[in-house]
Amino acid sequence: MIQQYILDRAKHSHYAANYDLRLLKALINHAIRIKIIKENPVDGVPFLPVEKKTKYVPPVEDIDKVIAMADPDTQDYLWVIRESMGRMGEINRLTWNDVDLMNRFVTLYTRKKKGGHLTPRKVPMTGKLYEILSRRYQTRVKEKPWVFWVRYWCRKTNQWKEGPYHDRKKIMGTLCRKAGVKYFRFHALRHAGASIVDNSNVPIVAIQEILGHENRMTTEIYLTV
């Protein structure tokens, strides 16, 4: 029954099938630990083969071209992602309470698991990051707690609203076309930033902490693509 379920899921995606299989194995192992059952019938079900694709990390020159094509506010946004090596969602959530200009660090929050609590980590500011955040702090709208925010039309309420960004995926396609470079997404800026730091001989443990990875192997993947 489990094999058939996994094969049905594989019609959609091998990644999805393996993800569900991993969860099933963990769930039943937990049941064994609390002595609900004695054996794990999923142990004999193998993971499906997947084709691992090399993630594209754009050269520094292409990143600079894309940033140059953006408006000033988006330029700051891209630089903050690149210099902090934060995830898009982390930067969207960034408030001025998370920015410590005196001690030169920012606190980024992410969810390790879907539906889980936000977990903080401190990221030291580079000179460029300090420059951008200092300038934005001086010109901020004091009523707005977010470092980056937008005014948008809410279709549900039929009125204008103001708040943090939730999704900015489309803008990267537009900027890459204008710059005449191969398309890349915000996440590539994290990879590029990690590579730059690694080339500066920063210990991998420190890079892992900045990126917010629980597993060192994940950080190693960032540094080898």
C-alpha cells in the first residue's frame, strides 16, 4: 500500500515522493519508540532516483549589471540580500527593531519548519550593508516599522494599504532582461555572497551561522556550486 502511494506521488514528482517517504519513515519510527508498533514496514521501500541539477550562481559582473538596472529602492533591497546573505522572506520581514547600527549587526528571522516558530540569528554588517541601512534609517518614515515596505491596492478591501513585501519574484526576470544576462533569482544572491565570504577565508562554521543552516552539508553545497 505504501509502495503504491509513493509510486502515485512519483507521477507528480520524485522529490515529492521521497519527501513523503521520509516523513512516513520518521512517523513510524516514532510510533516504534513509543511502543505502538514493533516494526517499520517502510524500511523496505527505497527512495526514488532524482536528477540533481547544479544551481546557477551568476558571476559578480552580472549581479552588478542587474542591480544597476533597478530603481534606487530595489537597488538597496538587492544589496541588503547580497550583503546579509539573507533569504527573501527574511529581508521582507526585516524591521528597524532588528537593525542595530551601533553594534553593526542585523537580526534575521526564519522558520526552520513550515508552521514553526520564527528563529532569530545575528548577522554582522559589512561596510556596504551598514552604509545602506544607515542612510535608510535617516530617511525612514517613522510610522513604518519595516526597512522595506510598499503601498499597494488590496482587492479584498478595495482600498490602498501599506505593508512589507510578500513576494517580488517577477522583478528579477525584468531586471535580468534589461541587463542582458542569464536569468537568476534572489536566492542566487545568497549563494554569491557565501562564495565571496568563503574566498575571504572565513571559516565554514561562521558562514553556516550567517546563512542560518542547521546542517553543515547544506553550507558546503552553497560553496561548491
